[in-house]
Amino acid sequence: MGYKELDDINIQKGGAEYDPLPEDVYLVKITKIDKIQDKKWQSDQLETKLNFEFSLLSEEYKGRKLYRKVRPVLSYQPKESNLYSIACAALRFKLGDKDFEEFHLSNLMDKELRVSTAVVEKNGKKYNNIAAFLKSKNAETSKEPEIEETIEIPADE
């Protein structure tokens, strides 16, 4: 087939159309993290963001995905950033300054967490919005247990 015949093919928009999930809390797994360019909030300027893909794990909604774009900012003061909230929920512990130095996005891949969803309407269409990130009830703690220092007490002489 030559290139001319390709022009005659009707290209259709792909992807399935789903109704929004009911507002609830869902168990998900982080299945993809992409670096993207997206508009800044209330601006036409572009900035780098992270696009998280969350795959639902429940049988009822298996195969469904939720997405959340976040700024690549890991902070907890004065307010928790979205990336910080995702990391703490996925890793199952509150990150401290020491943890920031060793933090890598790859540590979040395939981690389970729970998300709370809301249904929002935009331009006459209803969508899911992730309202909160929560620790998974079933997953084990990802952080290595801290070993307490043993103090030897000398015997009375």
C-alpha cells in the first residue's frame, strides 16, 4: 500500500468512554509516572509536571485508571505538596528531611495506596478527581524498621 492510500483511512478517536466512578475510597497501584509539560495554574505558561497513572485493583473496576498531575515538589511545610502526599501514602510513612535526600520517583512504582475520589463537572462532562491519598490497609510498611541502639550497662563491681 502506498502513502496515498493512507490518506483515505478514517482515523477514529481511541480510548474507552467511562462513566465516572462513584465517590468512594479505592485501592489502587501506581502503574505509570510520566514527566509532562502542562499549563501552570491560572496561566497559559507551561511548566514540568508529573502525571501519575493509578490502576484500580478491585474486581468490580479492574482495568480502570485514574490520573493525577502534580508539580514535582516534595515538601511538607507549610503545607504538604501533592507529591509528598502520594509518596507518604505509597511508602506508608511520613517522609522527613533525611528521607528527601534518598527519595527517587522509581520507589513509588507498583506501590499500593488508597485514593478518595470526587465527581466534578467541567464543560458539561463529569470526571473523577482524586481528593486524597491514603495508606493502603493491606500493604506492609515499606520503610525498614529502625534498630534501636543497644546500650550496655556495666555490671556493678
